[in-house]
Amino acid sequence: MNQPLAFRMRPQHIDDVIGQEHLVGKGQMIRRMVEAERLYSMVLYGPPGTGKTSMAIGIANSLGLRYKLLNAAIDKKKDMEIAVEEAKMSGQLIVILDEVHRLDKAKQDFLLPHLESNLITLIGCTTSNPYHAINPAIRSRCHIFELHPVEKEEIIEALERAIHDDKNGLGKLSLVIEDEALEHFALSANGDIRSALNGLELAAYSTPKDNNGEIVINLQSAEASMQKKSLTYDKDGDGHYDVLSAFQKSIRGSDTDAALHYLARLIEAGDLDSIARRMLVCAYEDIGLANPHAGPRTLAAIESAERVGFPEARIPLSVAIIELCLSPKSNSAYQALDAAISDIRKGNPGDIPAHLKDAHYKGAAKLGRGVEYKYPHSYESGWVKQQYLPDKLKHKQYFHPKETGKFEKNLKQIYKNLKG
């Protein structure tokens, strides 16, 4: 078989889907759709390797419906026209569209009427948040379902399934995998089943047979195949995610020595990817407006670390960690955005005030679009009081600034003056 193991092991039915119980478990929405044989267009979004395309294929197969795999970034409008013609000749067709957030206007305009008529059922797959990345015209016609990173135990289940599958997996090989190696594949994949299966496949076909004719995969083979050292940090067996959690909480708690300690564990494991992600999250989640320069400086330190590699990478990382720890802390910015998102998700956006609506087309003035808009630059101070929020939300205050840093303290005063 020339196809990759991860491709061969794709679920052929929703019963084969590993993880995502909140969607395909008993009584959950996607399973209810399948059991009722009533499928609606949807967008599946989540991190790489969480099984978006696999779930889409499983849904189609479970319903016995034909499907066509397309990619919004690569496939042309012509490919979509072919799919529509196939649907017209043979009935309803599921279009599984990877990278659906890359759908351009021409392709979107072509697909919309066929989604409306239900000639085509779209299952879009994306790693981007559809509320930010997908055009509202498509999004409004689709149910949105979020997939979560796959848990370690679930990845182990996927690996064991592949090890024992004689038809599509590695069952015909005399494969013996040590518990430590299995654990390492699951942990170092960081919730990505595809990554774990790719590592297992590489280990299986690159490890020579022993004197008993068996392919024995040990921890060293797993580390080499995943290109990550074991994430078992010490003799007490602290887990990968425990160390990452302690690392981030130590930065948030301004404990420089603890943060450096957990950074050292991660460096010894060679896990620069996880270090970088957590540092950037901390810079914006925990420090934010209290020290807005921390984000760009942290990114610069990470890019320097990636360029020089270990062991020298530890040097820029140490500088950034100490700054993050000793910076004042504020989460006011993202908390403000989360409050705004909460209103949107409650179905309470309100209508955009008429004076803010687009007025760059003929007839806009007759509709009252932009007529009473006040252009701030026409005023001496560069600001003029007018309503920007929809009527439903005009008294809302999402931003509650703190005074933990000079920058945000100044912003608080400006904000107070403007709200005046």
C-alpha cells in the first residue's frame, strides 16, 4: 500500500470516529442527524489532525451518500461545476471542502444557490475559527461544529487499532511496541492523531526485525520517529501537560524561578514548539495591555530561538521568560472581546446604525445609509461623540481596564474621558 497509514485508517462510519464524543456520541447532534437521515450543511473546525475530514467521510458513508473531496485553496470553480453536474445526474451529493475559509467570492457565489436548493450538502473543514474566517453568506447556511484536540487515551486507541488492523493497518507486520513508546507517540502528537500515526508508520518501516523476526519499537525509536524527546520529565513522572500548565501558571503568578525551572524541563525535552505556544499565549492572555511590548518581544525571542536551535535557543528564551514573569499582568483585553463574542453567540448582535453602513454605492443615500455619519477628522480634536454600537447594545461596556501597568492606566483615563 502506497497510501499513508493515517489515510488508510480513516473512519468509514461515524462509529469508527475516535474522540469528539460531544458531536458523535449517543444523543449528540451529528449522530442525531445521521440516525434521522437528515443531513444539513455544516462547517467542522478545529486543530490539525483532529479528524475533520475523516468525520465528514464517516458521515457520508454512514448515510450511504456519495461525496466528493475538494479543497477551496487548490480546486477551481470548474471542479465545483463538475460536482454540481454529478449531483444533477445522480441526486444529492456531499461536497467535503477542505480549507473552506479559503473559498473565494466566485466559488462562493456559484455554490450558494445549490446549497439553498439542497442539491449539494456542504461539509466544510477548517482550522480557522469560522466566525472570523468564513464569509457570512456561507456561514449562515451552515451549522458550526467545533472539534477538540484528541485526548492521549484516544490517540492510544487509534494507534492500537492501526497496529492490529490486518487490512488497512500494520497487522500483517510482526510488530511489538513497548508501553513507553506507545505513550510517547500519543503525548508528543499534541492531540493530532495524524501525527501519531505518521510517527508509528515511520517507526514500523524503519526498524529492522530482531532475531525472532519481530519489529520491536522502543522509546528511542519513537523519539526518533516523532523527532521529539520523551516528555516524561523526571523520576516522579510529571506528565507533559502538567509541566506546561505549571509553566504557564508560574509566569502568570510572576514566579520567575518556578517559570525558569519548568522551562528547563521543557528544554531538556527539546519541546520548543510547546514552549513557544505557551509563551505567546502568556504574553497576550496574562500580560496584555499591562505591557503591550511583551508580545512582539516574546515573538522575536521565539524566532531567534528557532533560528539558532538548541542549546543556544535557551538564551533568548530566558530573557523573554524573565520579562514575562516580572511584567505587570492584565487580562482586560481578551476578556472584553470574550464578552462581545458572548453577545454575538447569544443571537443578540442588533442592527448596525444606519449612519455607519456602507454608503459607497448608488442609491445608498435614499436608503439612509451613511447620511448622518460624522467624520472624526473633520473635528479639531479628531473625535466627535456619536453612536457606534447597535441600539440593542448601545449601553454595553465590554472593556474594563485595569491599572496594573502605566500603559493600561493611561488607556483607562482616555477610555473614561471618551465615555464621559
